[in-house]
Amino acid sequence: MPGTRDQGFIQMSCDSHSETAAPLVAGWRELCLLFLLATIWSSSFTLIKVGVETIPPATLASARLLLAAVILTAFAYARGHRLPLMLRAWGIFAFVGVVGNAIPFALIALGETVVDSGLAAILMGMMPVVTAVLAHFFTSDEKLTRRRAVGVLVGFSGTVLLVGVSVLTRLGAEVGAQIAILSGAVCYAVVTVFVRRFASFPDEVMAAGAMITGTLAILPWALVIDKPFELTPDLAGVGAVIVLGVVSTGFAALIYFYLVRTVGAAIFSQVNFITPALGVMFGMVFLGELPAANAWAALALIVIGVWLVTRGRKAPPR
């Protein structure tokens, strides 16, 4: 059973949903973490591309989840927490681990064996749209106001313009792979709202429990289908798995649960608009690339969209 500290956290979280709360907004700390998470996740697509060259998608997903599960469990215990034994707790962990990690990791890795990164970014850009709609119906403090709806649509338009409208002409060319990536985006949206509404454990415990259940869900599939012990991945593939497990999955999970609990699902989901924008900025800073005029316009739309969604009156502390 969780300790006294965990029980207090559970009660506080449950109480917070019993009344209509003030709208959530993001402070500078949360915005910095949002950009840090976008930076981490923006590199994940490249790492996945490298990994799937010699490691099948299911094995890649299970390996990064297993590595993250070990690290996060050790971290939770080091922080003085214990994984709860309650059936309700593991039901929450299982939903987050399977729907929020195992399934989308496998779907996106599968889709990226065919779909290029530009179209993948647009498909993943549906996540904030779906999240905003779900949060409106399933949370008390994230209603879809006119300003927030405009912000989400402006941010999505910026993503399309940034990647290039011509990319949309490839929609339907590889239907199965595109549906896989889009389904992964919907999974992320569903779980983000679920975590906001039902998750009631410290961030370290939520992260560890989700990674454990996610690993248990996908590992048998990888063992049977991929036969990973017979694989011969190259050094780049192994390195990609390690970085994905430690940074993109483990460390990112801690930031994820903190942000969803603090700023809410709709504001957190803006990370999917920030990610491709950061990719363009990194190209400017580190590669000397000069974006075209449409890229500057797209970046402006994304910034405006994120600002519309995240601005507002700061909610009083609970």
C-alpha cells in the first residue's frame, strides 16, 4: 500500500475534481518544461528512424519501455515511494502504460517504416485537437473556450504550413502506415485526458507503474513475433534504444506527468505543435539553414496558437 504521503496525494487529487476549478494556465516554469519536453521528443522520431533500421518496431518499443521501467522504479524507491498494491492503482497504471505507451510506441514505429517525418508531424499534430475536445467533456477546468479553440486550430495550421502543404498530397498513399501514426496520436490524447482526470499518485509512481505495465503488455508480442534474441542490431540501433529508453521515455515521463497535473491536458498537448517548430529552429542554429518564407509564417502561427491556449488568469493554488 502507498505510504501516508501517497494517500494524501490521492485524496487531494480526488477532491480537486469534486468541484469546478479555475481555468489552468502555464507559468514560466511550466513553459520551460514544455519546451524541454518538445526538444526531447523532437529527437525521438529521428532516433526511431535509426532504430528500426535493424530492430523491429515491437522490440524497439519493448526495449525502451523496459529500460525506462527499471530506471523509474529505482528512482521512485530512492525518493521514498513504494508501488501500491491496490487493484485500482494497477488498473490506472495498465491503462496509461498500454494505451499511452505500448500501443502508440509500436504504432508510430511501424508507421515510420513507411511514412516520412514531415507527414508524421502533421498526423501527430491531431493530438492537441483531439485532446482539447476530450478535455472539454471530461474535465472541470479545461473547457473549450473560443480563444482556446482558435489557438488549437491556428497551431495546427502552423504545423501544416511549416511541414509544407504539398505533404498533404501524400495522404492516402500509405493508408495503413498513416492510420497507425494517427491512431498513436489519438492514444496520446485519450491518455493525457485520462491522466488529468483519474491519475492520483506521485509523478514518480505513475511513471514507474505505467512503464512496468506497458512493458508487460508489449514484451510477449516482441518475443513471439520478432524473436529479439536472434537479432543482430548495429551499434547505432543499440545507442538509439538506450537514448530512447533513458531520456525520451524515462526522463520525459516525469516531465509529462508533472505538466499534465499542473497545467492540464489541453495546454500540455501544445508540445506537439512546438516540436516541429523546434526542429526548424535547430536547423537554423546548428546547421545554418535559412527557412523559407512559409516557415517564418508557420512559426508565427504556432507561437500565436500556443499563446492563445496557454495565456489567461493564473489559477489560485489548491
